[in-house]
Amino acid sequence: MSRGPGGWGPGGELPGLRKCFKRKAPDSAASLADDIDAPSVMEACHLISVLHKAKEQPGKGVDGCAVRRATHGLAELCKSEVNVETVVSEGGIEALVPYLVLVPETLDRPDELWTGWSADEAAKEACFILGLLATKTEFQQRIADSGTLAELIALLKLHQSSPPPGSLHNPIKSAGVARRAADAITNLAHENVYVKNLVRQMGGIPPLVALLESWDVKVQRAAAGALRTLAFKTEENKAQIVQHGALELLIRMLTSEEAGVHYEAVGVIGNLVHSSGHIKRQVLQAGALQPVIGLLSSPCNESQREAALLLGQFATADPDYKVKIVQRGAVPPLINMLSSNDTQLREMAAFALGRLAQNADNQAGILHSCGLKPLLELLESRNSSLQHNAAFALYGLADNEDNICEIIKEGGYSRLINADLIVQASKDCVQKTMKRLEEKLHGRVLGQLLYQMRSPLPLIQQRIASSLARLAPSNYFKLIFLEHKGLDILLDMLIQGQEGTHVSSEAASSLFELATKIRNTAPMDATPDQPAKSVYLGEQYVNNPTLADVTFIVEGRKFYAHRIALLASSDAFRAMFNSGYKEKEARHIEIPNIGWPVFEAMMQYTYTGQVEVPEDIAQELLRAADQYLLEGLKRLCEEAISDSINVENLERIYTLSEAYSAPQLGIRCVLFALEHCDQVVAHVGQAEYLVLMGRMVPQLKSSLTDQLLASEEEAQMAETPDQ
């Protein structure tokens, strides 16, 4: 039975409707004789003619051998769907219906004596053929209206409850007649509301219910299969099935040793309770809960699957049933089913656990019964229903504070954020789960995580520190990442990654998020400004000989300047003009290592306090600003260069920041390397990335530590009342 992805809601939606059960055509009750060849399509008319003639000789015995050959021939022909239309169009239905008529009081009379075969064997084969014809949906109503349905129901009533094996009296010699009649009704009613209603109106449900008590397990199974089909999405049929006492019989069948019997029984119950809250309660009151839980351990995967789905539905009948289902032992087998090779079995187990996980006590029980790991693994499935049911179950588990530490220790947060989810409902569910985790990171939950972060196992330390970097509120950052060494754990995790692993990527993304949060909450960076000065001369004096008292020679060209502007701009110029350097009294000063555009931009900043930094000279201008101690200009250069960082120039720009004492540029390089870890690794390789991060880590640690301490100090000052 295929099921589509379920929608997620406050209580979790059913992952898919049960499909109306339609049987595949079974093998014929009797095999063809060795000397009889399967007829071709062209022989259909002849075979149908034989059936007509055999019934058109009143008072004479029926040639059972001829009927046998004809029915077997038609059965073989109809096993191929391409031949069904031919048989129907040539009158096959009308030829078969008379063979369904069995009158118990005349079966043994001489004038009705069959030679070579029996009437009930012929009826059984006719049922089988009509069931094959009904596999073509366009013929279902025609077959039902031809008198077939009435005769099939009559056959069910003839059999009723078969006597025990060995009984001297059996009006129908073979229980196979009733079984084939029930199978034919199953195929006739498959996804056909008209036929389903007609079966009920013609009294077909009571004899089917009665057959659930048959001594023949095949008859039980066939009757249950027909009821299963009739109950699907048909409320009137559901009500009548229950009214005629089917529940008690079906619940007994759940304990059958025959897999086919309990599979059909649990399927009927499932279709009865679907969208019918009152029937669901009746089923539970009739004692179905424990037998259904027992089926979770059945060797029959189909019964396990139906039982898990049914338990998920039972869990919504009443809040108490969520607890009762768990108390009666359902959780361990459901968790075992999560590791099955059967996709639908895993899907239904996750569905049931998701429903059960909406109870606080069950949440802790499911997790501590080892349900967390297989649910997390299902998130990585490429089946949308599996993903969704697992996501909903995890959403439930995350509601209990007792589970948070274990979820994080198991790497649950990382798997949630990295899950490649197919449908939007699953994505929404995971977002809600992460929100739950975030909301609970305080008090005893945070205390337990900090305690567990001391674990001697590096993997546990890393999972906790990584999750806290993403989830913890900023007011806990100093406690977590400085006092409890969380920052050291993440930095070690970053630079100790091994070839072929994702350790560096996980650490990089966590550190990037942490660094971003810290930078957003830290006080404004107190970047050094130019020394205080009384006046900027203004742009009109840049390279203006008016009142100029010093001339720089740059690339052989004169650049006119004013000592007062230079003295006010930086310690380097003050030292040049106020100390024993030869430039103190010089009228012309050679600038040997700076190009004209760079020097001009530097002077523009000196005279105005601002300048546009062209990308093509930004790095040279940074070097010049560092040489002449123009800290404000350095900041502008760092900002301009930062905008051009990419995977190709990352290492070169970081080296530049080291060479010219540009910490803001260095931090921007570090953040880029963290944010784009995978791309950088792909470009330079894992080993080179680790080497680069080894160079960057001290600066990153120092920067984050300083910002955390500054944030703490600012918070304390804000709390201190003015004296």
C-alpha cells in the first residue's frame, strides 16, 4: 500500500490514507490437466458457448468435464488483462452467472447429478473468473448489475459458519466457494463506491462478518479482505460492520498464528477507525490495544506496519492512550522497526512514535529506549514521508527538558540544521524543533550541558560547544565560551580536523555564527582616530603651492604641502618635522617608495579626513597609511580591501593584514574563511586550510575574548547606578 507524505500539524497528521485493498489474481483453484492447452483469445467464443449449452439441458446431468475445461480455459485467458474485454464482450459474464446458483436441498438429487465434476467446484471457478474480470474497473458495475453480486452474496450465506473439519454434514463440499465469492466481492468493490453501497444494500455485510468465524483460515482471511475493502472511506459500511459484531471477531483474529489472517484483521480495523473517532473508541473498549501491540513483533512485516499505523491512530483517541500504549510495551518494537529494511515499516513506526511523543512522560521514555539515534538517521533518508514522520517525532522529544542534553550530545542539533529536507512541512517542523531547543537553554538544562562539556570524549565536547554556539543566548557567552572553555574547544576542533572529515566545516560554521553574534552584541569598536586637530585645511589646499612650505618629490613630480596639516595628521609627520631628521628643515623631500596616485590619496585624507579608496591602489595605500601611522586611513583601506576578499586571494590578503598591522582586515579574512569553509577547502585543500586556520586562530581567539570581556564590562556598567 503506497502512502503519500503527511502534513504536519499540532498533533501530527496521518501520513497517508489506507488504500482500499485489491487482490492480485490468485492462481486457479485447480490446475489445467496436462493434456489441455490454454486457449487463445480466438477460442473465447467457443468456451463461452460450452458453458451456455451445459446449462441448457434441463433434466439431464451436467457434463462436468466439459464445464471444467471451459472454466479453466477462461480462467487462463482472463489472467491476462488484454483478454478480459474480449471475454466480457462475448458474453462471458452472462455465461458464468448461472454457475453461481447453488441450492443446498437439490445439490445431491440424481436429476442434478454432475458427471466428472461438481456444482460447487464449478461455482468456485466461476467466482474466480468473475473476480478476474472485475480487475478492470470499467466492468465492475456491469458485473454487479448482471446478477453476479446477488449470487455471490447467496454463496456467502450458504457457507455461513462452516462446521468443524470432519463433520458429516456440509452443504457446500468446498469452503473454497465462499472464499472465492469473498475474493470476487473484494475485486468488484475495489475503489468503487457504487458497488460498496450495493453490497450493503443487498445484505452482503452480515454473511461476510459471519465468515470471520469460519474454521477455514483461508475463508476468514478472504472475508476480512472483503470487509477491509468495503470499509474503506464508506461510513455507512463501517457502521454496519461494527453493528453486526465484527469487532470482537476481528480482535480475536489479531492473535491468529496465520500471518494472512491477522494482517487482514488489522487492516479492517484500521479502515474502520480511520476518520471515525467513535469507532476508534469502540475498538479500544473491545480490547484491541494489546493484540495490536503484540503484532509489532509479528514476523509479518505487513501486519507490523498496519499495527504501527493503527497505534498512531489510537494515540489520538484520548490523551491517556498515549501513556497506555507505552506502558503496554509498544515503544521497544517500534524503535526496532525504525531500522528495518522495509521503508513503509520505518515510516509507520516513526509515525506512531511521533504521535506518542506528544506526551511529556513518553518523550523521555522514547529517548532513553534508544529511539533518538534511528530517528535522527531517518532525517537523512531521501523519502519525504520518512523525513517528515521522523521530524515530527523529534519535535515531540525536544519538548522535554530531560531530553535536551541527550539530543545535543547525540549531535541532534547539527543533524537538524544540516538535514536536506524535501517538503516544506518537514522544514517548518525542524525549525520549530530548533526553536524548542533554543528556548530551553537556561537553568538546569544549560548547567547539565556545561557539566557534560567537561567530558573526556572530544566528540561530546565538540557537539555541545558547537550547538551552544548556535543556540545559547548572548548573555551566557562569557560563561560558556570563556569560563567553561567552549571557545577553546571550538578552536581546537577547527584546527585538528583530519583529511576526509567534516570536523573543520562544522567547527567553522559554529565559530562563524558565534563570532557574528558576539560582534553584533559587543560595544562599538573603538577604532583609533586621527589625533585631534583644530582644523582641516580642506580639499582646495591639496597639492596647492599657495602658502606651501614643503614640497614632496614623488615619481619625479612635485607635490606641494603644508607642514601644519602634516603635523596635525600623524606621529610620523610630527617626528619628521620636529626631531633631528634631515627632513626637519628640508624644502624638498624625496618620497622614493610610494606611487603618485597612492601619495595623492594619502594627502587627500590628510587634508580632508576622508577619501575614496580605489580598489586598484587599496593595498598600496594601506602600506603607506601604516608607514605614516594614519590609523583612520588604514581603517578605510581595510574596509575597501575586505570587500574584495575571495577564495583565491584570501591567504594573500591575510598575510597583508599581518604585515601592516591591520587587525580589522585580518578578522574579516578569518570570518570569510569560516563562513566559506567548504569553498576554501575545495580551492586550497584540507591540509592547507588547516595550516591557514592555525595562523588565524590566535587572532580570532584574542578578538572574540576581547569583545566578550568588553560586553561583560558594559553590561556591568549599565547595571551600576550613577553615584
